[in-house]
Amino acid sequence: MTARVIVADDQAVVREGIVMLLGLLPGIEVVGAARDGEEAVALVAELDPDVVLMDLRMPRCDGVEATRRIRAGHPRTQVVVLTTYADDDSLFAALRAGARGYLTKDAEGEEIVRAVEDVLAGQAGLAPAVQRRLLERVTAEPAASGPVELPDGLTAREAEVLSLVAEGLSNKEIAQRLHIGAATVKTHINNLFAKTGVRDRAQAVRYAYQRGLIMPPGTTIT
């Protein structure tokens, strides 16, 4: 399947370079280019793309607000941030607005294709460095003493599986990490998705961050 993509970036040279690069990549068709967030929102309404590659710092309407408006008005269209900035404020603001992917502009073509494919498959299209930032942020808070009551009726094992989903592990990798079967992992994921109301792994990352459910290294479940 060919993904129909819009590129939004306020710098003409950068925008044209990204469009040229995408034109060389398999499985991607660039259907439009926007100079700012306002134009990106208008093009999504007109062209109904599969994915928008969204810069963050743009005039008139920045990438976060444009992402929020696109996701609210056109939920079928996914947003992958493609930006120079990887600071916490930019990252978490974009994820809260509904972005399913986050790449920095040093990403190679294969990484962009993989992120587009991931978000269209309902997964998170996050650069490895971004995943590390998520983990560093949520594990920076000191653990509370005593037993912790888990939200939404999650079991300890489901919370552990959720933390590994948020870490970016596949079902097979989670099974290997926890020494359980892949079918058991799938059952845990289905259960925790139903309990938390998340629909995919990208939402699970946000949920785990918001609820502080990523477990510190060395935590074990008995």
C-alpha cells in the first residue's frame, strides 16, 4: 500500500528537500506541502492524506496546534512529527496533541518509512532516542514507598506488560523478557487495552506516561 503524505515545514529549502527525499522512498506518495500549520490543516481537509509529516515551530499555527486540529477533525489522518527539537516540552506537547510518531530531522529515509508504516498499523512511530527520552522522563520520579494502587483495575503483570509496550518492545520481545508465551502476552495486552480504553500502542505510551506506570529497572513481579 502506498501512503499518501503531506509535508508541513515553514522553511522552503527544508520542505522541498523532504519532499524530494520522500519521492525516492518506496511506499510513499507526497500529495501536498504546507508552509505552516494553518495550511497543513486546510490541505488535510482538501486531500484526506494518510499521514502528515509535521514540523513544530511554524508561524500562524504551530505544529502542536495543527496536530490537535487535524486529529480532532480528521481522525483517520495520522501525524508524525519531524522536527529539529527533541526536548521534553516539544515531545510531550506533540504526543498529548495526538501525534503518533516523533522523529528528528537527522532521521534517515528508512526510519521515516518505518515510522509512517508503524503509525498506519496503529503503532507508535518513535525514534529510538525519543523512546529513551520517554523512559528517562517517567523513571526520573522517585518511587513512592509502600504498595501502589494501580489505575483502572490493572493487575501487576498487566502494568509490567504495559511498561514494556511503552518501552517499544514487540510481543515476542516482551515474551522473551518475561519468560512467558507470546499468546499470554497478547492476552495481557488485550486485557489492559480493554481496561484502560487505549486503542493502540501509541496511546499506551501516553497512558503509561500519564499514569506513571513505567517501572524502574530491576523491578520484578512475583
